[in-house]
Amino acid sequence: MDISTLFSVKGKVVLVTGGAKGIGRMISEGFVANGAKVYISSRDAKSCESAAAELTAMGPGTAHAIPADFYKLADCQNLVAELKKRESKLHVLVNNSGSNWGESYDSYPDAAWTRVLTLNLHRVFTITQLCTPLLEVGAVGGDAEKGVVGDPGRVIHIGSIDGIRVPAMETFAYSASKAGLHHLSEVLANHLGKRNITSNSIACGPFESKMMAATLKKFKPMIEGSIPLQRIGTPQDVAGTCLFLASRAGAYVNGATITVDGGYVIGAKL
């Protein structure tokens, strides 16, 4: 029950997609700050290298860049092939990379659906599927007869409250993709749980990120006023949730969607 072991991720190998910026960067920092070895991947190679160097300097864990364009299947395959060259196992996969497209209903383009659903949903399955052999090796089995609890592999999907509620913004593909992601996580939890790997999603509310920048610049006071806790999320909020899910404390959580939104979804409205 000691907190230093109950929530420990020290020595774990972690892959965070989109881990160089925004919420992904917050998550990467949380793991590095607690002694994990983190691989950061996105199509922005310069940002990946920069983030990896900055996080490693902060320590005590380390961060390493493996750039990849997730729209390209070959890049996804190359990412995991490169990871296999460097590591024999993976303990935690954080599917964070995502995109958005906001446009009025009457002009909302077909291309938006292809782009957003590919990255936010399709590639989540692709990356998880490709990483499963490494996660299986990293998972530690238990022994029920001896009362020994294992340490399953963990897959954490970064969803959104827009996949739970109806958003005010005209982001049709985004909200649909996140609703699909939450359900995909449950489907994977059922399948991968039998392979000693858990799958959970985090439905994030407003956080400081490139995706939210324009919205927060224009509507931040209004948004904060609609949240029971009267603030937007901080790095510790999302990183802490990921650390819980990746540690012994979260080893029995499987198929859950955890809202990290200050109560935004359940805020009462007239």
C-alpha cells in the first residue's frame, strides 16, 4: 500500500504518440519525471527531438524521439520496427495523437472525415495492433492460487468529453471520432484483457494545447464559468491520471472511460 510502489512507473518503457506537444507533452513529462523511459512519436521530427532533449535534461527518466507520420501505414510499421530494435518489450502505450476540423455544417467537407477519423480512430487501432506483441512481452502474469497479482500491459487512449456530450462547436468528425475511440477502447479491453493488457480511455476536458488555443483565447472565461471547478486542466491532472492507470494502483481498471474535465460534462444547466 506504500504510495512509492503503488503508483510507481519507474523503469517502465512507454510510447506516447503526439508526445511532443500539448496534452501529449504533459503526459510524457509525467512519466519521465517518475523514472520511466519514454518514446515520443509524431510527424514533427524537430519537435520530437527538442521535447526528448528537454525532458531527458529534466529527468530522472529519459525521453527518446522516433518521428512518424501516422497517416501513412508504412510510417506506423516503421515506428514499431524501430522500437523493437531498441526495446525487447513495452509496458505502456498512450494513444494521444489526434486532429480536429471545425467548419459549418453546410460546407463541412468529405476530406475532414477521412483526415480526422484516420488519425483519431483508425490509427489508434493500427498502432495498438502493431504494439501488442511488445506489450505482451512487457506484461507480467500473476498467480491466483498464490495470491500474486501480475502487472498487465497498459494501453491508454486520450479521448475527449466531446465524445460524450454534444459540443457547441461544429466539429462533427472530431466528436464522432472520440465517441468511437471510447467504444473502441472498451472493445480492445475485452479482447486484450485476455492477453494480460488493459485498455482504458481518458475523456479530457479543456486543457492548454494547440488544438484548444483559439477556442480558449476567445471563450476561456465562459468555459471556466461552465466548469464546476472553475478552471481548465493542468499538466498534473492528465499526467496523474495516466500514472494511475499505468501503475499498480490502476492494474485492475480495464474498459473504463475516465472524465478529466473538472465536472464539465455533469455541470447543471437551465
